Amino acid sequence: MIDDGARVVGSDRVLAVLRELAEHPLGISLDELAKTVHSSKPTVHRALASLRKAGLAYQSSRGIYELGDDFLRLAFENHEARPETARIEPLLLALAGEYGETAHYAILDRPDVVYRAKVDPPSGAIRLTSTIGGRNPAFATAVGKLLMSFEIATTAELADWLGTTSLHPRTPNTITALPLLVAELAATRQRGYGVDDQENEVGVNCVALPVFLTAGRLGAVSISGLTYRCSLTALVDRVDAIKATIEQHLGSGSAAPR
């Protein structure tokens, strides 16, 4: 949802409408769209007309607007054609099947992590907030802290890296003090894996290891466990086995810092 209160113009308006459509899988009315993107109904209607002409939006018989099938086709084709998708999904399937928890692959896009792939276990899965293409604050996640640890060594570097981003707590366990976060990053760097002790979602903990799918592209693979059936200690105890599975699928050295 657009929440900065600014009126958008031209191509920015069309993109704002497209992004808002993506937030409403069941569709949204013209009136609601106009309110959320802070533009008049005629203006939003013109943006929708452009999107419909391109096949990127669809209007149902009830006057409700949705993302168009062409948009979904292009998005899925792009995702499936990415080399990293072909390499990482068999690994995530193996991890989710072996440990019965959700497996992710994520990259860093400061100040967030972006989930490039996600596989739920064959049974017993509970939906987490993460989605493919979705974001979470890096400082509150195992994958984020792991990836940050490769870039940040001091409080000054962390402050510069964060810029205007505030460390708002996601849960009572979220680390929000810069010195404590720097210390956590140092510990993460030393042990070679990241942990999330219910810092992003209450009732969910996580362990993350680095992976190198292509030269110069550092990512992270994680397993997120529900605390009532998989403690953080249990996840940490599996780090060596997880690393072995990563190297089995991606090759020797793929899970080791470079």
C-alpha cells in the first residue's frame, strides 16, 4: 500500500497502481485504488486502462480490478528461468523434506532481505510471513544478520549501512541496540552461520548458512522452525548436516565463506 501521502504522476502513477493491485489477490475496486494511491478516480482509471491494454490488469464483471494473466505469466517465466532458481530449489526441497520445516533462499538488498525461493515441508506446514519476492528487515532475521556480517564490523559501519533505517522491534527478542547488533554480527561471522531466536516472528526460530550460487553473488539458505516442535538449539545442532546437504547439491565449498 502507498502510505507516504504523496500524489503520483505519469508513469509513477501507473506503477503505483500496478503495485497496489499486487497487494489484492482477490481484487480491488476503483474507489479503493484511488484512495490508496492518493489520486482521483479518473486519473487511476486512465492508469488502469494502460495496464489493461498491456495485459497487466484485468477488470471483472463486478468492476473489480486484478493483476492480469500476462503479468503473472511474465513473472513466473522470469522466476523459473533464473539460473539460481534451477540450482536452489532442489536443495530447498531436500532440506524441507529432511527437517520438516520451511526452507528459504534469500539475498541482501539493504536494509532488507529478499526471499528468492521458498519451499514448505510436505506436511505440517504453518504459513510464515515470508513470500517469494517478499522482504523482511535484515537485522531481525538469521539470513539478514548472516549476510550483514560479511559487510559490517564496527558500530560506525553499521550506522552508515543503516542510514535512516530505524531498528524497530519486530518481537520482544529483536536486537535494536547498535552495539549489541554489531556484537551479534561478529559472533555470526566467527561461527559461520546466523540465528534468529524469535526475533522476526514470535514462535519461529531460524538458522542460516551462506551459499555461493554464482561468482560474486552471496546468498543465504535457512531453515525456519516452529519453536513448539523444533528449538533453536535443535536447529543449531543440525548446522553441520545442513552444510553437508548444501555442498551435496551445490558443490564443495558452496557453503563456506570466501
